[in-house]
Amino acid sequence: MGELTGQRILLGVSGGIAAYKAAELVRLLIKAGAQVQVAMTAAATHFVTPVTFQALSGQPVFVDQWDARVGNNMAHIDLSRQADAILVAPASADLLAKIAQGRADDLLSTLILARNCPLLVAPAMNRQMWENPATQRNAAQLAEDGVVLLGPDAGPQACGEVGDGRMWEPEALKEALVGFFQPKHLAGRRVLLTAGPTYEAIDPVRGITNLSSGRMGYALARACQQAGAQVTLVSGPTNLPCPLGVERIAAGSAREMREAVLARVGEAQVFIAVAAVADYRPEQAAPQKIKKTAENLTLNLVKNPDILAEVAALPNAPFCVGFAAESENLEAYAEAKRQKKRLPLVVGNLFSDAFGGEENKVVLFDGDGAHPLAPASKARLAAQIVAHLAGLLAAPVRI
Ligand code: C5P
């Protein structure tokens, strides 16, 4: 099951050099399980041929309003009725203007006008065209009409200029579409998370860390964002890309992570501590690289602050969620941790199930007891955890 399984997406491609990226977008949408129907403007076919999109989507591509392949010759009605959402990428300045004015002089603009499903557009054009007051007016009008604007990004442009007007990358557009379909369980909430390992320096080139990949924390940050929350992720060192729409703050050591969290926790209604924080750190990091002269080397380790316990004990504590990664006795240890840190929700997993991979197996522990979730991808589990969390948020807190 992909994250877009069962969704029928009509991808509109209008005339712009970013049309070549729409081919990659189709591939990503198909990979995520969506059914994709492509409709192009005549101008778009100058950049990429319909054959490319037909091969990638597995469906005939429509360009012409008068296409005789459609039985009733109403391609605009048929195509728009068969879609759960229309995404236009790239959306040219001309197409935005047409949609804003409700004009319908070719297949794509006509089916957009005839739609009864949501419309998302990814503008792509030269920066002067984007900044032009006419385009800005049209974009504002579209937003007012309930059209979802994805981008544009700033950066180097095909014309050689630099500025606003680049189309969002295909991966970001796919992510936005996945997010669009998620229930908005956390609309209007601010969520703060920690994720990844911490790194406790021994000397300038060595340190103590652990095998946490950060994937579960990143998946949760993404799921919270897709559920409508404003999300800040305080992350230890990982190689993971920051999820779309999430603000990421980098932290190295447990003490840096604690500072970053305490500076922001006042605004958060939910705090989710997923980071595998090192329990101990070297008392003092050596200022220079330690040479291997001595036969034995003793490191004096001191306890790190417990960030979650500290946040949960704040007078105006947010709703706190802890993670318990255990190597045995998951049920007993996780519930004990929940009681000790006074947390309304703990997500428990076994190291053997959790570390490194894309899949996980978790049990949720709350005031009502243990709720095992079926093994699934970290992305799917994250969405289920968010749904459970939202249910608890709506009820009085029970430890
Ligand atoms: O105490 P323990 O490490 O077993 O608890 C795990 C939970 O506490 C996780 O949610 C983890 O992110 C959080 N934690 C923390 N700061 C620490 C240790 C753990 O926030 N120093």
C-alpha cells in the first residue's frame, strides 16, 4: 500500500521548461500508488511529448478538447469527474491568469473550470513574470478561491536569472499531495519534537553516540505537519532530509538539544521526545585529540539532563509523548517509564524491531492501557500515532 493508493490524480501540465520535471513527478505519484491521468496544454507538448507521460502514467494523455477518443466528446467533464484532485505542475503565468478569471479556451482550462474536486497548482515562471502585479493579483485571487498554491521556490532559473519562480521539486510536490489528503487531526496545534541520536564529544574528533537513524522521529514530524500542525524538529546528527514544511533546528549534544527545546517549548501544545539522547557524556571534552600513549584510558562520564522529564515537569507542560526503546520486557519497562516521567502517552518498541530500518512494530501505552499497532512502515505508524495522540488531546489528560 502506497501513501497515495486509491487516489486518482489529474496532472495538468502547462507550457514551461519545468514540464520536464513533471515526468519525474508522474513517476513518484505512480510509485506512491496513485492513478495518474495527464492532461497537457498545446504549449506543454513543445517541452515534453505526450508519449513520455503516457509511458510513465500508463494512461493515454489528453491535449485536445475535441479528442474523439472520449465517447461523449466531453473530455473536460469526464476527466474532471474521474479525479480526486487536480494538480497543475508546472502552472504557467498564463494558466494561472486563465484559472483566476474562469476562462476556458482549451482542454486543461476547461476541465479545471468544470471540476468538482480540489485544485492544487505549482507555479513555475521567470521571476519577473511571477513578481508582476498581474500575476500576484491572480495568485491572491486563486488562494481566495480555495486553490492550493504550492510554491514557487526561489533559486536559479532556466533563463539564467535568480529569484522566485522555480517550480517545487517533484518530491516536494508529491509530499504536498500526500499531506493534502491526510486528515487534519492537529490543525492549529504547535508541535515540538526531538529526533536522532546525540553526539557527546570526547575530544575534537571523537565522541559517544548511538545507532538511532532519526527515521521514526522524522516520520512523526512529517505526520504532524501533514495533520495540520506547525512543527519544529530539534534534531541530532542524521543524514535525513527535513520533511516538507517542518522547521528543523540542529543540535549536537544532549545539552544543546535541551537548550533548543527549552527555548521553544513555551509555544508548543505537544512535545514528542523521540531522540535517543545519550544518558551520559564525558565530564570534560579534551581540547586536543587524545594520543594513544597510555595503555588504559579512563573516561569519567556524567549524567546528561533528561529533556523529556524536565519538560513534563514544567508548570505549563505541553502534552508530552515519550518513546521507550527496550531490548526486553517492553510492556513493563514502557509503562514504568510512563508513570515515572508522568507522561500521558509512551510509544514503546523493541530495539530489534526499530533501529535503522523503514519498518517498525510499536505498542502505545496510555491511561487506558496498552494498544499494540500492527507492524508497518514508520510513515504509516507515525500517522496512526498522530491519530491516537489527537484523540487523547481532545480528552482530559490521564496519566
Ligand atoms: O529515560 P529513557 O531514555 O529510557 O526514556 C526515553 C524517552 O525519554 C524518550 O522519549 C527520549 O527521547 C526521552 N529522553 C530525553 N532525554 C534524555 C533521555 C531520554 O528526552 N536524557
